[in-house]
Amino acid sequence: MVGLSNIHKHLLAIFLISAIATIIYSNSFDCTFHFDDQLAIVENYTIHRFDLKEIFYSSSRPILDITLAINYYFGKLNVFGYHLVNLLLHISNGIMLYFILFQTANLSSLKEKYGQRAYRIALYASMVFIAHPIQTQAVTYIISRSSVLATTFYLLTILLFIRAFQESSKLKAQSSKVESPKPETRNSKFKIQNSKFYLAGAFFSSCLGMGTKQIVATLPLMLLIYDFYFISDGNWKILKGRYKVHLAMFSTMAVTIYLSASGLQKFVSFDYAKGVEMPFGEPVTSFQYFMTQLHVIPYYIRLLFIPTNLNLDYDWPITQSIDFPTIMFFILLVVIIVFAVWAYRRARLLSFGIIWFFVTLSVTSSFIVIYDVIFEHRLYLPSIGFALCIAIMISRISMLKFGRTGQN
């Protein structure tokens, strides 16, 4: 990679991400409709008619349904088009992740520590994310486009958010100069407009994400954490100065709240006291669901490290009461989270990756009872945090190896 300009490095990264994803999923274009595909696509006459009014009125995920309606309009029930869109979204997510991490590692708060490894970290993380077997369900199970498309808007919002504050930082750097005031004034206005444009784009993208899948409800919190970690550099005063921006981003949750109240009851219950009547089995309370997730999350982590015995439809037992394994899993997860907080000062990117995993997983693995207690496609967005942690470790090892080679 030595001697390549940033433009050439970026082009190479885009090519590698696209090529690897295409090769991996090249045999998936004829996979048929399965399970929820039947109800959501094959028998969904609202998207067959491309009835936008009905989609927005009746669907809890209208943006997802619009993309399915577009697929149906052009290809009816030919599965090729649906798989092609899923793959293109997956590739775009890998590319956006690359640019987010590259720009993050080059921010002033991290450049001294991670600047030399920025390209490696960004590329390794994107390739781990793109190629990891755990993504198979999200990419090839057509209706799991919900997770892939939601992640697209999630990453796009973060990318636009970063760009907005990059423009703002450029403006501050220019305002400190005293030469050529007139050109700087015009340039300053241009950068202010650019910053507002990117923030407006982030707001709109967040709204689209909220209308795609409810996991995007964690996005405003992740933006706040990202700002604290990297842009404000842990300075609460600087972070408070941007409270209007963050309030605006939190306001986009109104989309999810509205859609959840209007249509999500089919899949999720918010009745914490009586328990939820599951399709097959005894009613499950929120506390039982939470205890079950204490077993599910460590299994998710195991799948990320050792992706074997992948399964489209698990028969996972409900944890009915507090037992020794449940206590041990609870302690394990608490220790990991405490480590992430402790690592903030020492390894900020690593800390952020761990926090990302738990925050983005919280919607499906907390107290809100969902009929299916485990699904591999729920790891699609959280796996970004895992990919980041692995990339940091690999890049660190490669730096040690190259250092020894140089000394020899």
C-alpha cells in the first residue's frame, strides 16, 4: 500500500469490498422465497399494486415495503432482482463503513494514535463485515433486507454527521486566520451552508432509517456517543454546545414511535406485566425475555468468533427463572461493558466498537418481547462493532510485524 495516494487507496478498497462481496454471494441469486417472504412479498398485494398510500397507512416498515414494491414492479416475483438489491445494499454498507472508519481514525482526537493505521483499520473492518458468514441470512433471506437497508441509512446518517462537523472544523480553522478577510467571508458562508446541508441530510436519512426498521431507534444515541468519543474528544462543554443538533436527531425517533404504536403489535408486545402470548408455547414476560437474552447474546458473540452451525430458524428455550448459567452470563456481559468503559482512555476505537455492539443490539435483546428470541440477521448491524475490534487487533499485529521486519 506504500506509495499509493489516498484516492488510489480508496478506489482499491472499494474494488476489494465489491469484488469480495460479489464472489461470496454470486451463488445466491436464485434462492427462493422462504418463511416471512411469502407474507411480506408473495402475498402482499399492497406492494403488488404499488399503493403508496396504503403502504404508509398500514405498514410498520413503509420504506422497506417501498423498495420491495419497486422490485415487484420491475421483476414481479423473479427472485434475482430482490437478491441483487440486497447484495448492492450490502456492498454499499461495506464501502460506507470503510469511509466512516477512515475518517474517524484521521480525526484530530485520534490521528496521533491511529493515523498511520487508519487505512488498514478501515479496510480490514469493512472486509470482515462484508465477508463474515454471519451476514448470510441478512443478505440472502430476502425479507431480511430490513436489517441491511436499515444499516444503510444508519451508516449514511453517521457519514453525513461526520462530514457536517468536518466542514465546521474547517470553518473554525479558517476563522483563526487574519489574512484575506473578504475571500474567507465568502468561503465561511459556503462552509456554513455545507455543514447545514450535511446535517439536514443526516436528519432525513435518520427518518428514512426509522421508517425501515425499529433497530434504527438506537441511532441518535450512537451519534451522541460518537460525538463524545471522537468529535468533542470527551469534552462535555463542547458536546453541550451541540445540544440542538442532537435534539433534532433524537426527534427522528418520533417516526419509529408512531410506526411501532400503529403496526408493530403484530410482532412485538409492550405489555410487561401479563406476559406475551407466543405463537408456539407459554406466555413470556419481559423479564423472562431479558433472562433469555442473557443466554442469546453470548451465543451471538460465539457465532461472531466461530461462525459454525448457522441456522435460519432456531428453537431456543425460554429461560423461566434465574439460574446459575444466567447469573454467569450476566456477570460476563457486565465485565465486557465495564472493560469497554475502562478502555475509553486507552483504546478509544476498541471501546467504541464494544459499545456499538451492545447499543445496536439492545432493541432486540433487552426487555421488549419479540416473538422470535434469536435471529442471526439481528447481528448484521451490531457485527460492525465486532469487525472494528478485530480490525484494530489485526492492524496492531501487522504493525508489530512490519516494525520487526524493518529493524531486521
